[in-house]
Amino acid sequence: MTSALRANKLAKTFRKPFMGTRVEAVKGVSFVVETGEVFGYIGPNGAGKTTSIKMIVGLIFPTSGTASIFGTRAPSPEAMSRVGFLPENPYIYPYLTPREFVSMCARLSGVSSSDLSRKVERVIDRVGMTEAIDRPVQALSKGMTQRVGLASALVHDPDLLILDEPMSGLDPIGRKDVRDLILDERARGKTVFFSTHILSDVETLCDRVCILKKGEVAVSGKLDELLANTSRVVEIALDGVSAQLRGKLSERGWSGKSMGDHFVLEVPAGPVVREVISAAYESEAAVVSVTPKRETLEKIFSRTL
Ligand SMILES: Nc1ncnc2c1ncn2[C@@H]1O[C@H](COP(=O)(O)OP(=O)(O)OP(=O)(O)O)[C@@H](O)[C@H]1O
Ligand SMILES: [Mg+2]
């Protein structure tokens, strides 16, 4: 099956002509988003996420490198007709209402007049904006404006959604709505590529991730594999721990947190777990729980940077 999106050594250097300064915002970034996947594009502020996205959708020219969408060179009209795009800070004409703005976007995307008003109303309902459908956009809050931006990205039922920080400005319910919407799109066979700073959203939504660092890919791959390859730890909670046992454990380098005679420690998965449990039994402490813990994306992220 053709990949939904391919970035091939995309690079962008911004130059200030008179000052002679250069910013190498993106330095040869390559990744592949397979059809039907949810792909998370993450990295700290200034890592080059928005610049890469702008090159893919044709808002700026790459200094070098190419992108393709469903096998077609992007940003050709043919490739872009299959894309719904939400920019980082969507600009929505302030004197239009959500109904008017989304209708305009639908017309520009080739939605036929016969279907137009039904499709616009349905998509505005999907992003939870029905109540404000006829209010001028300038009277909407930041999160509501973000929702209208999402509606305009979705109205022509694109095969690939490219969303630059779709959860930005949304309240917790709004964020959940967007997460559900992304999962709905995937269930319908659509592909979603989004950038974000919210790592827990990436962990719950994404099949594949790419971590960008100073314009370069630092880590990329299937989320399951990235998390599985990390060193696993096991949390052991003990009750009735004597000072002697605590001393014995810390002598072996296994220190933890204690509250009275309750003691919780994290050790590497493997034979150490058995050793700690044996030591606990020998000194008549009770083993309350033994919980394998997977490393979080946040840990991988902070180790990468
Ligand atoms: N038009 C421009 N002219 C000069 N430098 C630019 C321009 N646009 C972006 N940059 C620089 O390129 C780098 C990458 O910026 P970019 O907006 O792509 O980061 P980002 O990963 O999207 O960050 P954030 O998480 O804050 O949105 C930054 O150093 C930024 O200052
Ligand atoms: Mg950005």
C-alpha cells in the first residue's frame, strides 16, 4: 500500500538578507507515515515541527528535500486535495460566522453545492460548535476558534489530516473530543499526522512517533517498539520493613521511598526482583505488590533532549 506521507531529507534554512544571519530550522528530516496510522510529531519549542509541516503543505519552499502524499509529489493540487490541514494558529476571518467560514473552505476544497450545507452543519456539530454556528468568529474564544479550524480541515472528508498542535487552547473536554475525533478518523481508515507537546496524548493515540531535536530526527519508530525496547523496571511495595532490612536493601543500592514501615522501591526487571522478595520474606516483611512498569514516552523524550 502507498504511504500516506513521506518526507525525504526535508531541510529549511531561513536567511535574513541584510543581517546575514541564518537559522537552520530543519536539517534533512525524513519519515514515513503509513496509510491508516496516527503519527505523532513531537519535539521541544523551536525544534522545527511547524517549519516541516509548512514545507509539506506548501506554505514555504524547502531549501532542499521533497515530500509526497499518497505517492504524489507534495504540495501539488492533486496531493493537497486529499489533505485536511489545521495550522498552528488558525486564522479565521473575524467577520464571518463558523457556518460561513467552513462553507467557504468546503467550496474551495471542491465540495459540491448540493451537499454543502448538510456537510457544514454535520462537521460543525462534530467539533461541538453547533451552538455558536452563526456567531461572528471574533466573538469566539481561543478554543472555539481552534474547533472551527478543525471543522474546516475536516469538511471535505480528507484521507490525510495534518494537524499542527490540534489540542492547543482546548479545555480537558475539548482535548478529549479531539482525541476521540482522531481515533474516529483512524477507525474510518483515514491517516492522521499531528504535532503536539502533550506526550500523554501521543502515548494514547499514536501508532508511530518522531521526536525532532534542533531540526533533526532524534528518535522515530513504532511507539510500541520504542517503549518495549526501553529498560523495564519493577516497583515493589513492602510493609513491615525493619530498619535492618532497609539498610540491607540500600547497601545493595536498592533505595526507595518509605512511610513508616511501608517501603516502595524500583528495581530493574530480572533476578533482582526475586532477591528483594527473598530478603523481605527472610526479615518477615510483607510483599504488598510487585508491579512491572513500562518506561513512559516522557522519559524517552527527556533522555533524547
Ligand atoms: N520565518 C522565519 N524566519 C526565521 N526563522 C524562523 C522562521 N520560522 C521559524 N523560524 C525558526 O525556525 C526554528 C523552528 O521553528 P518552528 O516554528 O518550526 O518550531 P516548532 O517545533 O514548531 O516549535 P513550537 O513547539 O514552539 O511550535 C526556530 O528557531 C524559529 O525561530
Ligand atoms: Mg510549532
